Amino acid sequence: MIVVPVEVPSRPYDVVIGAGARHQLAEVVSRLAGVEQAALVTQRSVAEAGWLDGLDPGVPYRVHLVPDGEAAKSLASVEALCRAFVAHHLSRADVVVALGGGVVTDVAGFAAAVYHRGVRYVNVATTLLAQVDAAIGGKTGVNLPEGKNLVGALWQPAAVLCDTETLSTLPEREWRCGRGEMAKYAFLGPGNPDRSLIDLALADQVARCVAIKAEVVAADEAETGRRMVLNYGHTLAHALEAAAFGRPDAPAHGEAVAVGLLYAARLARRLGRIDDRRVELHHQVVAAFGLDPTLPAWADPDALLDAMARDKKARHDLTFVLDGPAGVEPVHGVDRRDALATLVEMGASR
């Protein structure tokens, strides 16, 4: 097993990565003082894949299902979970276990953050997206019709278990979701960005991404500055996801991030922050992960710009995370004309 510590000031914890990591759940829970029962939150698809079988938190527990899909990330889901916790007498000393991908860790983590004003929770991440990103760092939350992740809380887990065995049942689209997040980490680590992440074994890929995120989160737990770099590629990605809500051809999260990464690279080049070679490296990394950075034909540039202006990084302006001479960093006050011209450069029509 690979163990990566997350040294956040509020509550340090470990991320355990490797085949069979989920079976360390009982040991993790045993180290949490006062736990008498657990609420295990998952989805029917995760249970049907067999990952609930044999999962033992070491204390009595009840299973609570949330719906599959992004629609589950709603305030209604959080209310339903919290009411179920009340019905089953979950106390503040007990624990919530989130077994699943990013939807489960986001919803269950937010419910844990607000129930009794905060109960402990453990993430058992079963998708690549959750293992390299969503389950780590304490960001929890749900969507509103106006945008993604607009309601939530920073609430760190007590531990994260990334069992690479659970990835064996992922459909290809879920692999692309995780690879989109992986691609951004090629540009966030120490030193000059390169393609080396692509050549690692899977568990080592996950561990490198987790280590990069852990270092950033430990330095800026409350996202007052540097932590924004973890949203690299996400400003356009979230706008695309919001615009595509309900469409049968809506991109998966990682697919949208791939488009967002190339958009951010091209915008940075337009602003004179990077050169053609760095843009080409973005193309190479995204392609090596099997992702398509093409802007969807249905994309409305003005609607996307309006959505990007509502991004949670924005300060009543257009804010992007962009590559540059000092590496990836937040850039405030980007001119709408430059943002629009870059969308047009990527094929958007007005």
C-alpha cells in the first residue's frame, strides 16, 4: 500500500492507495474515538458492482442509497440523508462512510459536514475521479440550477481509502472522467510540466496526483489563494456541464475538463503568458490520456462566458486559472473580449 499524508491544519489524515485498500476501513474506524455505529452512503450501481460485499466498518451500520448520476448532487439528497441519519439515531460521535465516486463523496461529505454541525466521515473512493481528486481535500457540496458546487462546505475526511481493485468495473466513460483530472496534474507538480505521469503504473499515477493535491491543500486549506490552481481547466468545464445539463450528449466531467485545459492553454497564449510549445504540451498530455479537447458544436460562447463569470473563483470579474512563467496560478480581471476570442478560436460560432 502507498500512504500519502494530507497535513491540513484542521485535521490531518492519510490517503491509502492500492489493491484492497477498502478492507482497511474497520482499522480506520477503530481509531476514531466513540464511534458506535456508521451510516454507509453509496449508490445502487456501486452495490451491484459488488464493492459493498465484505466491506466492514467494524461497527453496526446501515446502508443509505443516493441516486446515480449528477442529479443526485442536490440539496434534496442532503436533506434525505440527514433525515435518515436522524431516523437511525446517528450521533455526533458516530461516522459516515462514503463508498463511491465523486457524487457520493460530495453528497455524503456535505451531509456529514452539516448533520449535528459536523460528524466524522471516511471516503472509500471507487472511481478514478474520486481517487485522484474528489475524495481528497475536504471539498463537499451540491449543485444548484444556476451552477455546479455552489452550495457546500470544507469538511475534511478522517481518512481516504483508494482501492484500485474497484476500478476494474469502471465503464470507459468513467475512466475518461478520471483521466481528465489526471491530465491537469501533469501541469501542477513540482518542476517543469512533462508527460512522465502518463508512463507510471496506475497506483503510482493515483499516488502522484494525491501527493500534489495534498501539498496544495495543506498550504491553503480554505482556498483563499493557491488552492485555486486545483481548478485548472475547470472554469470552462463547469460552464460546459451547466450548459449541457439534460442533454443526451452532455460531456462527462473529465471530458469537459479536457476541453477546459486546452481552452486555458490557448487563453494563456493569447495573453502572452505561454508559448506555442507549452500549448502543444497540453495537446499531447490530453491526447495521451485518450481525451478529446474539441469544443462541442452546440456551445454558445455568450452563455458560456456568463456561466464562467459566476464561477466561485470570480470576484465580480472573469477569473481563470492559467499557465504562465511562474506556473499555473489564478488570474483575475481577464478581458471578456480575450475570453470570447479564445472560444471562437476553438470553433465556437456566434
